[in-house]
Amino acid sequence: MARIVVIGAGMGAMAAAARLAVAGHRVAVYERSGTYGGGLGRLARDGFVFDTGPGLLHLPAVYRDLFVKTGKESLEQSLEMVQVDPAARHVFADGTSFALPDASRAGVVAALDAAVGAGAGERWSELMVRAREVWDATRRPLLEEPLRPERVGPLGQDPYPAPRRRGLLRRAAPATLAQVGARELKDPRLVALLEGHALAHGLDPRTAPASATVLPYMEQTFGTWYVRGGLHGLAEALYERCRARRVEFFFGAEVVDVVEKDGRAAGVRLAGGEVVEADAVVAGVPPERLAALAPGAGEPVGPVAAGRFGVFLALRGARPPGTAHRTVVHAPDRAAELEGVFGAHGGTAHLPTVTVLRPDDAGTRPDEGHEAVTLTATVAPQGRGVDWTDAATAAAWAQRMIEAAGAVVEGLGERVLWHEVRTPADTERETGAAGGAVPAPVLAGAQGAFLRPGTATPLPGLYRVGGFAHPGGGLAHAGMSGALAAGLIVEGAGFRGSQ
């Protein structure tokens, strides 16, 4: 039985802890804050409840596998999870609006044909067929196996099978996601739909490789899911699973150093000076913090990450029947939006794409006469042209998002009892991520520019988990990172991933 120290109580860290405990190891988690869940936070006030991190779950199979492998109770026995249908309603500045059914290719084709025009659905469907080839080619080496140096080169090649050029036998050269949309979808609304998936993950479609088409494919194929009471319930269930497996948690316990002995990680030093010995250390922290704890182990790798701005609205008045759980209000000027989010200087001069979450969930509101609504937008991180610590800047941006949401929430202005905001500066303070950046999932292509550091670090015995490690950001990817770390510790360097 090995002694394992886990730094941080985020989702990737707890996923690793649960698997390691089941394997017979003694696991202790040290979290500098007062709670668990990492970026999967919760805001509760006056009977209203909001997720301050992700509000929806994709690829639920990752957590189903985790719960099957770590105990008798399945994921569905541990919490109530419902499929969101329609998956999303999309609203555009020209007045076009359509709802896309969840996990239904035929339904998506019909909806797009009806709203955008005959043939629109088939063009989107053909794009998703090519995206499936990306998924088939990269699912295992990119998501389920440890990232090894010899794999970086092959994964740097974009597997997206672009259509053959008319009149030529060769295929088109590798392209960015934006180029794929313009070339293969034609209609600006379909292009916005494609680019919106990248933007929601904090990716710039102008630089993201064509393989990013896998993001809408995964959502459309494996569905969109919600946890009753909010997604933070998933963190609660995983925390309880860890405790049932006798994982020890220490909150308010800051790790300040990874202790080395004989050229490998041998434990951690806490802020009070106490040294906790260990046979292996799992670090679920941002790269900047890991670099401070263990120099040479936390180099930032991957694209420049964006931030996320949230507005949490307590509304008087009931949620109307038939309201979509998720509505995406697309920005009227995508080029200006992308420059404001990803440009060298950032800014807030643009109008944002706003995602409106309106769950039909009694657990998120004080009674049936009220509604809890969450607005989110991808924004420039703290310090890239924007000072999100400035109250006036944050208030003005929140008001802009509320006005955009007014297009889909009837009488919004008169219904607001109160609202709270979460800026990238808040994320930076709470998670330690530089600029409040929210990491994106890894992608193949672009010579490996969209990969993250591998699970194993240059220091033997020290492993990375979480969104800033392979295979990148997102709830499902965090769960995968925990499985990879546990596999390497239990089975050694020869671990090849799930079968």
C-alpha cells in the first residue's frame, strides 16, 4: 500500500483519489480552500442556487465508468441526472431562431432545413460525418492514453478529412475551424453555430485546427446532461465516493513545496512547515502554481486560454412551460467579438455571445413563483486589455449581458430581484489560474499547439491532473485526467490507458 498525496480537490484530483483508494493505496487530499470541486462551484442565496462553473455535462460515460470502478452505487444511483432536450436553442441577430434536439441527427437536419433553408441540415450533417472520423482517429490516443513524447508528433497532424477539391485528386490543405466553416457550411448562421462551439470552450475558431469539429460532434452524438440541483451535485457525489473509499481530506491546508528525495517526489510541505511523506504526489493545480511547487514541472503548454464571465439572476415570476434549458444568443459581430476575447490587447467594446441557462429544477429556486437564470460569456482573461477587478467595468459588462438575454427572457428587466457576477478576476482568486483562464480540451493538429502537458512530469513520482494537464479542460476531460494519473501510479510507466 503506497502513500499518495493529492494537491487540490478539483474534479480531476478527486477522480484520481477515488481510483487510487480503490486500488488499495492510502490517499490524502490537501486543499487550500475550504471546499471541494475546484472550478465546479456553487452560489446559494435566498433560496436560489447557481452553478458558478460548468452548467451542463457532456460525455457522461466518463463519470459512469468512474463510479462503476470505485463502488457499488452507479452514477445514476448517486445523483439524479437528466438529458437536456432540446440540447440548445440558438438565436441570431437577424431574427433566425432554431432549437436543436439532443442526440438526434435526423432531428438536427430537419431543424436546420426549416430555419436556415433546404440543404442546410445536410451540409451540417456531412460536416459531422467528417468530425466523426476525427473522433475515431483521436479518441484513444488523445483522450484515453497518457501523452508520451513519441505521440506528440503524430497528434500534431490534423486528422480532419477535408472534402476533395473540385477537379483535383488531392484534398485541401489543413485548415482552421473558421476556414472549414466558411468553405463547407457557407451560410453565416451555420458558421456561427460551428464557431460558437469553439468559443464556448474558450477557443478562437480563427486559430483552432479543423479537428475542433469534434466538439459539436461529441455533444450531438453523446448528448447534453444536467444534474438535478445543479452540476455541483456531481462534485458532491464524487467527494462522497472518495470519503466512502477512505480518502482523507484536509481543507484550509496549503501545499507550498513538493519535497524531493533521491531524485523523485517524496511528499509535500504545508504552509505551517509540516512535511507529509508520500510515495507519489498528484497535483491538480494550474501550471504556474505547480512550477512554484516543483520547478520545471509546471510549464504552460497549449493555446492562450480565455476567461469566463457569469451573471446569476434571481427572478420573480415562474419559468414559462416549454422554455429551453439552454439558449445561445449569438453576437451580432463575431469578428469584433473574437478580437475582443483573443486579440493581443483584449477589450470590452464588442457585444458578446451569451449562453442563457434556465433549468426546470425546483432545487434551484425558492418556489414555483421564481426562477434562477445563469448567463455566461467567454471573455478576455484578467489583464489582457481588461481589468475585471474594476467594479464599474464588471457592472457595465453584466448589464450588457442582461440586455442581450432580454431577447429570450421575456420581461427580464422587470423580473430581476438581484444579480451577482463572477469575473475572471474572481476565478483567478478562487482557483489560482493565471488571469482566471478556463482551459480548453486538447485538440489534434496545429503541430501540437493545442495539447497540454502530459500526466507524468519530469520529476519521477509527480503527476499532473485537471484541466491544465492532458487531456485538457472540461468536466469529462478532468475525469479522464484522473484515470490516467491513477493508471500510471498503479500500473507503472507501461500503462497504456483504458481498454
